[in-house]
Amino acid sequence: MGVALIMEGVLSACYHVCPNYSNFQFDTSFMYMIAGLCMLKLYQTRHPDINASAYAAYASFALVIFLAVLGVVFGKDNIWFWVLFSIIHVVGSLALSTHIYYMGRFRIDFGIFKRIAQVVYTDCLQQCSRPMYMDRMILLIVGNIVNFLFAIFGLVFRPRDFASYLLGIFICNLLLYLAFYIIMKLRSSERIKPLPLFCIFATALVWASALYFFFQTLSSWEQTPAESREKNRPCMLLHFFDDHDIWHFLSATALFFSFLVLLTLDDDLDFVRRDKIPVF
């Protein structure tokens, strides 16, 4: 996570030296990496015995970046690309939800759809029974609804900036998984210590402030340098830094607090035996 954050900073600096389409993609690629690694870190906190292979994890990141490149090249007006991407998005969301619901005991392979159909048939059609994990089911349904809305939005509006659209999916899913984790933690009668609680509130506050400055749109990598400069405004901090510089200061601080949340969230379990920690 730390190395991905450093590389994102380096490539962001490269982008700002010479803003263009290629640099923007390199910068965004490491944002995908950070979001994916944060979700992986949260998952492995409760599932240390189900460690994802490094080869599989980074191969999946490579696949995501490959999809991002395809979206940038072909996604502007190609309806078939959006149909294919939406199918991959929805199927991936359902597969991961099933994996989380069964706490890693449901293997993700080519037989997963047959097993899902068997579960639906036995639990919903043959004998309509109450879900085994009701709270987990409700939270995952909410998460899937959000992902389905993302897929529908992509199909209907086909946003020009596919890289930012994909990044929005990753960030939204990271926030959903973090909310799922915190809710399940509290439902398991665990507590959140003052330090992670402070970090959670600080993260929310600083990210909200950072996003305000981010959406001021003082430049555009889609236009020529001369056209982009037309969007510039007078510097507002020390008569030297503009809104976009303040976005970088605040987003760096927000990322610091975000990582602190992940690293301190389970401090209350430091002296609890591993086999006594609830799994979810």
C-alpha cells in the first residue's frame, strides 16, 4: 500500500509536469492499485488463512488496468464495449458478494455459477428459508444495488472519461466494504478505540474539503495548454498556491488518515486470540 501510494505521487508529479492523456492513465492506474490493496488488506484481517496469491492479486490488477486502457481507447462511442464491461462488472460483483457472504468457503472458479444456482434453488425455491446470515445479506444487497446503478449509468450515459468512471467504481466499493466491515465489527460486539474513531472522522472531514477543491476544474488534460490555462484562477493560498494545489495538500492528508483507519481499526483485538476473533 505504501509503495503504491509513493508511485501514485511520483506519477502524479509526472502528469503535472506535462499533462496529457498517457500520463493521466499512469497516475490513475496506481489509484486502482491503492483502492484494491486497501480492500485486500481489510479482507485478510479477518481471513488470514485465505491469503490471495500475489500472482492472482496482481494479475487481477493488470486485468483492471487493461480494461481501463480498452475503455479509454474504445469506450467513447462504442456501445458493445459498454455492454461487455457492464456484464463483467455485474458478474464480478455477484461473484465477490457470494465469496464474502460465505466467508471465503465458496470457491470462485468456473463452477461458481452452477453452485449459485443450486443455492438459489434449494434455499429460495425448494424451501423458502431465512438467509443464514441476514445482516450480511442485507449489506451485500445494498452494495450490489450500488454496483448495478453504476453499470446502468455507464450503459445509458457512456461517460467520456472512462478512467475516472472506473476509479469511481473502485472508490465507491472500497467505501462500501469499509462501511460493511465497521457495521459487522460493531454487530459482533467489538468496539472502536478513540484513535481509529478520530481517524475516521478526520478522514471524512479532510476528504470532503479536498473534493470541494478538486471539483473547481482549473485545468483540463483534454485541451491544449493554452486552452487549459484559460480555466486558471488567481492563487488563494499565500498568493502562490491555487485550488488544485490545495486539493493535493488535502488529498495527501486524507490518504494519510485513510491508511491510519485501516491500520488502527482493529487495535481492540491486539490481545484477543486469533481463533476467538469473529469472521465476516
